[in-house]
Amino acid sequence: MREIKIKFSEKEEQQTVLSMSNQDMLVRINTHFPLSTKAVGIKRLPSGDLIVQTPHEEAKKVLQDNQKWLVDLGKSGAILRDRFPVFVHSVRVDNIDQDEDKAKQHIQSENRTLHPDLRIVRMAWPKSTAIKQKKYSSLILEVDTPEQANKLI
């Protein structure tokens, strides 16, 4: 809960950022914040994405709210939101619209009484569902807070 994942959409810019040392990246980020709110570490993922680590959740929220530091790293950089997957088992495949936006709206409206604050970030079927043309399968719903995931479970 103290990490921010960053993805760069332009490959050239991504390579430029990845050529910097972790210490240089931290200096660029921390020039925008006081000592109490700062980044303390950088992780490099095999995909080329970066994870910026903060000492506490409040620092993470400050970094997410004030994204001037992100422009210093690269203009094409974007913060990826946290997602928490929940598997819904035994869903009839034919009952879910193929258009993801319509399906998300439908699921949210159908569950409004039990889960009024439900926000589905993404939804997907396991790959085996399309390959084997199953009638029933698990539906993967990704929500943006752990509280929502716990309520759905």
C-alpha cells in the first residue's frame, strides 16, 4: 500500500529513464517534496515499469495527488492504479455483454443495493473460457480498493 507503479507509453523515453540510476531518479522525485513526504526506493520491473516506494501511505497519497515529479522523470509516464482482483465463479458466459464498458455498467447497476460504492476497474474471463468455448466460467472483476474486494468476497 506504499508503492506507486509507473508505466511509460513511449519506448524511447522509457529507455532514457531506465538508463538513470535509482539514486538520480529519487533526487528528481524528492526535489518537489519536503523531507516528511518523499520517495525512499525505486524498483525496476522486467516490463520496464517502475515502482516508487514511499515510507508510509500518506506519502503515497501526496505523490499521487501532486504529479509534478512525474513530468521530471518523463512526459509519457502515468501512474497505474492499484487493482484488486475478485473471482466470481460459475457465471454464465452468454449473460455477460462482450462490450466491457456495458458489462461493467450492468454489473454495477445490478449490485447497487448490496454494493452501492462498487467501482469495477476492469473485468476479464480466463483465457481458457474463449479457447474451450465454455458455457459457465469464472469472471475476474478488478476493483480499486481492498475494502471493495473484501465486500464482494
